[in-house]
Amino acid sequence: MNNNEDGNGNSSSSTESSEQSKKPPNDNGISKNSKNITLDEIFSLLDGATSQTPSIAPELDSKKKIAADLNQPLEKRLEAFEDIIDSEIGDTNLTRARNIEREFGLRQIYLKFEGSTPTGTQKDRIAFAQVMDALRRGYETVSVATCGNYGAAISLAASLAGLHCSIYIPEGYHTNRIKEIENSGAQIIRVPGDYENAVLISQEMADKYDYYDANAGGHNTPIQLRAYGEIANEIYDDLRDAPAVVALPVSNGTTLAGVYKGFLSLYRRGKTSRLPKIVAGSAFGKNPIIQAYLKNKQTCDDLVPTKIHETPINEPLINWRSIDGDFALDAIRSSGGWASYATDKSMLTHAKIIREKEGLNVLPASTAGLIALLDRQKREILPNDRYVVVLTGRK
């Protein structure tokens, strides 16, 4: 899927792929007792990301009115919308996970928690950047395909900017963010097929009716990479240098590539003494980026769509085509990083550990990067340094 970014742990299928069920899970040295996850705990962990209440701070009400007022001059609307972005987007928490360090024997693990944004995921970063671009260029409607999170983010941003929003969702997906998207005033259009087909239809409608195409890839890539590059800037602001490693979950590859691009810019400008190794994790056997890395391929090849099976746990990660996969693959290799798979069981277990040890309710799929990091630590003792893990999701 993708912009599976998008995932809320909701899916059209709850069956594990036979490929995964045949393989023993990579448990990363977790103690036996910590694996005992009850059914109630699983459902609790899969609640997914949710919006802040209220989504935007009440003190910004005057800015919201100006940004959405079609009678206001464009310059005033842009200024008001930019004020909202400056106040609400980014500057997410980076906290040291001392209890997890003790659990796994790796010092200085920092968690970059992307769950404190207006809609609860890092998708707000690109959604607000895209809507700002649409507003500046005079568009009246934004078009995008989604399976959940990105739709919630883009619909909120569009409503604040006074723009119409058309959201294309595969008819087989049942995300719990539908009501939230509708409450933002967006039009939801159900389309046949998978996420990739929804993207195609969204792009065709944007071209036909002169909508702003907010889908990943193409001319939007530089905007999205810059928006995600802010994650690198924020990590630098907190640590005053680049960490040894930045570990992330990966689906389309856009977030990962953007973070690497951000650190590359910092390094070239002499702000950091090094580039971090970029580490990626994704669902077992279901991501072109991880497959290309493990098979030592130069570029990402599409997977066979019929062999991709989603579960409520891996749904945010899997897709047969990674739109920005080649950018992400290059980032992993150029930085000296690595990539590996994570099983559903391992993702659930690590989400539970993070909740119990550090008090953060994260989407299980977002722990794939952490799993890739800890799997390497289990096989090869990593040096004492600083390690940053990007997580998303919030109850």
C-alpha cells in the first residue's frame, strides 16, 4: 500500500501472509514474559493515531478565520496560514529512553515521537506544506489518495486554508479516520482497487478538473522531502550534532529520504560533524526498499500485488510500489546504514514495551525502525553513541 504512512492499523484483510507465518519471528532478544500480549492489549495498541483536541490551539482562532476567508487578500491568508504552521507543526518531542536502554543493553537511545502534531502523525508536516503551496498557487481544491492518516492531515490543513478537499479511498479499506476527514469538510470518494489505483484516479481527477495534486511523488517530492527534512533539523537542535544512527519505519520512503536530505544539508553547511547512518525497517517481505537492499539491487523493483497481504498491524508499512523508494535506498546506502524486516509479532511486542517502559502509545508499525536497530545490536555490539528512533501514533 503506501502513504501507508497512512496506516491506522485498519485494513481490508486480517490474514497473515503464508510467507510470514512460515518464518520464525525475529524477537530481538526479548524476554519470554514480555511476549505475553493479550487480545485486549493488541486492540489497545492498534487504536492508531488520533487528532489533538482541539486540533489547533484556541489562541490561533483569529489566524484560522483569516486563512480561510476568501474575501481576504491572498498575502494575508498566506501569512495567517504560515503562522499556524509555525505554531502547530513540528518541534515534536525527543526524549531519552533510559528504560529501553536498560532492557536491550544499548546506551543513549532517543525517541523522536511524531504523535504530538494536530492529527497525531508526521503526515501533518507534508500536508500543511502541500496546502501552503496550493494556496500560494491559487488552487481552490486539493486532491489526494489515502488510507487514513494522510487524508486526516490534508483535510484538516485544507479546511484551515479555506480550500476544498477531495479524498480518494480504496473501497475495501475501513479506516477509523473517515469521520474525522468528513468533519473537516472533505469530500470522500470511494474507488475500486488498491491504494496505488486510488492514487492514479486522484491524479487523473486533479489533471481533469485543475485540482492541486497532493499525492506523493513527481513534482511534490521536493516539497515533501523539505518538510520531512525538518525532523533532522529538530534532532540537531536538541542534540547539537548528528546522532550515530537514525532509525525509521519505511513504506514509500519519503520520510526516510527527507530526514537524510535534512542531515546532508546540515553536514554540508558544517553544522554537524558527521552524517548519521540511516536504518530502515518494514513489514516482513512486503516492501520494495527493504527487498532491494537485502538483495543488493541498484533500484527498487515493484512487488507482485497479489502476493501482498495486509494485516491490521503491518498495514501502515506494506506496498508493492515505493514511490520514493530509490531516494530512500540511496539514503540508506550512502549513509552506511542498513535495512531489515520486522514481523507483526515483533512490532506488537515492541509497541507494548515502549508503552510500559516509556509511557508512549505508538503505532506498532512505527517500531519497525527500532527493531532493525536492535536486531543489529543483538548480532553485533554497537558502539556507545547516540541513536535516534522515529515513532508515530498516539491514543
